[in-house]
Amino acid sequence: MNSNKKRITVRMPEKLNEEITRKSKYLGLTKNSFIIDILWKEFDSSKYKNNNKEDNKYE
């Protein structure tokens, strides 16, 4: 595993897991890549970009 990446565990409903598996296969992505893409898109959305005052809160 690359040292700049962290492993996490996510618990989710079985139906959501099935949908993520199905959609990632359809797109030709691994589940991990698909989930990372979703997370980046959400994180990059305007509701997070405009919240600069807490950018360093957890660093």
C-alpha cells in the first residue's frame, strides 16, 4: 500500500454495497476507485469549497 494513502473501513447497508458493486463494474472501475471518485466529487462541491474557515481544523 502506498504510504500516502490510508486504509479505512466503511459499514454500509447491503443494498448500497450491491449498487456500488454493480455500478462500478458497469463503469469498469474497482469499487475503491468508484467510491474515491464519489468522495472527491462531493468534497469538491461548492458547499465544501466555501467553508475555508475550518480547512485546517483537524490538521
